[in-house]
Amino acid sequence: MTALAPQIADYARRLFDVVGIRRLSGDESLLVLGLESTPERNLDEFGLRGDTFLMYGFKKHFGPRLASLLDFIRGKGFTAEPVGQYGYPNRGEVNLKEAAIRTGLGQRGKSTVVLHPVYGHRLRFAAVRTEAPLEPTPESVLAEEESPFCQGCTRCVDDCPVEALEPYQMPEASICFSNVSIMAKEHGRLVLCDRCLHVCPAGQGR
């Protein structure tokens, strides 16, 4: 690891609420970046225009931070590219939930989202690939354990209006998305159900 690597990790932590680092094959590392979604910083604002999936929240809130981090890493002489759109992977690319859990950024909840001990279910993730020689985050020893929030609780599973959830898995995502409504009058914005998140007790006291 060069002397520049800690500077990159520290800069990422100034921009994002949580940061994890995984070593990929070859000389690449994966920076897993998390931001808390709040009413003022709504990262769950999505839309459709024709067949194009629009990520309004990610563009507004992740976009500038990602651009700043990419410029910083490249300014140190290393490659850096976002994974997918605004760091959000396309289907078949990096599994961000798995990467976040393995780097200790939370544990898998029964609703399949990552549950953080402070931010609860409100973290949303993006990722950057880089050849900067970053020190990997130690793999979480809790990765396979049940989140304390989920012990004895099945509210997300029980309250799902389309019965899309089983504990810790969503067998068919299309069932969940069948409950998404589209507000055509607001330029094709998607209104997510998010019932599983609204009833989740994780991090509600923050």
C-alpha cells in the first residue's frame, strides 16, 4: 500500500456516511460507498421515461460526491470508474448488498436490505472500481449472523402487501415491483411501496 492510499480512503469517508473496501481479482479494489436516505436527501426517488430507468435521487445526491471522489483518485494517478449508473450496478454486475455486508457495513435483514447498527435500513450504496492499492476492510465476522434487529421480528415479511418476501430473501423481485405505482403527472416518477422499510424497527430511534 502506498502513502496515497490512506488519503483516498479518508477522502471517501469525508464524502460518504460509510465506506467499505474489498479487493477484487487482479489489481483492482472496490470502494463500497453508503449514504443515508432521508426526507431531505431522498435517494429512493426513481422514475421511468419510456424504457429508461431514471435515478433522480442518486443523480442529485450521489452524483456530485462520486465525481469529487473520482477526480481525487485520478488526481493521485490511479484509475477510478463508477460501477454502473452513479455507482449503482447494472444487473449481473457487483452485488452491492453482499459487498456491504462483507465489509462490515451492516447485516442482511429479513427484508433483504442491509441493516446498519446506526442508520438502520436507510443506507443506499454505490461503488467505485479503482487500481489504487487500498487496504481492504477486514471481512465481517458477523456477515452470516442474524441482525439483532431481526431477532424475533417478522414485520417486514408479514406486512408485505404482495407477499414478495420470505425471511432474508425475495424469491421473485418482479412480484415486489408489481406493487410500484407510476405518477405520470410528475414526469414518470416511480412511487415505491417500501412497506417493509416503513414497519422495520431498525434504526428508528436515531
